[in-house]
Amino acid sequence: MNKIFNFHNGRSALDFGIKLLLLKKKKILVPEIICDVAVKVFQRNKLDIIYYKLDQNFNPIWTELNKISNSDIGGILMVHYFGFPQNFDKFKKFSKKRKIFLIEDNCHSLAVPYKKERLGIIGDIGIDSPRKILNNLYSGGTLYINR
């Protein structure tokens, strides 16, 4: 990880990260189950959202995701629902092949180990929201930049 920035909340970290990536493309891939707060961040940054389908375990249906046209897509959001890791290798391969940014949302867990790393710090950018996990925090969001 190259840099870490702390924010008032996860949505502010995501907003700053999106601006840093300078998504010149106009579209972003987002899982069909996502909080409205993240949607508003993408909309504020004038990105059209293309929702991708998930299976019953909150994993992408890769056959469907691979059918989506690459036209004007700048990134994909990977969400670690409830702290359960997504298949990072598949996401990394997908984003590398399509030459898009991988945005890692780890706002519903904190410091969960994954291979030799931990969730939230592996994507091109990653976000955490420790206030959601640590009851004594009123606010807090973190942006990790790897690119």
C-alpha cells in the first residue's frame, strides 16, 4: 500500500478515492446489493452505474459479469460483505484484463486477514469504515491507495 488517508466516514474516503483515480470513463460496475450511500457517491462523481448480479452467497455471477461490454467502464467495486472475502484473484484478473480500476469496499469489516495481506488494502484503492465496527467511535473512514 502506498498511502493512507483518514476521513470522517467511508463515503468521504470513497469520494476522495474516486476523484484521485480520475475515472475518465463514465461507467462503473457495482454489485446489485449495495447501500445507497455508495450509489450517491458514484452519482455525485457523474458515473453511470452498471449493476452486476450476485449469487446467494454475495459472489458475482461471473458468467453474467463477463458479458458486460467494456465500453466506457472505468472501474469495478468489490464489496466484502460482512467481512467475508470476495475472490480477490478473480476480481484482479477481471480488472487487469479490462484495464479498469479495482475499488475494494471493506466498510463492514476491519483488518480481516486475507492470504499475506488484509481486506481493504489490496485493490487499486480500498476503503474501511472503522466506526461501523468499533462501537466507541463516532466517526471514521480510511482510504488506502495502491495506485
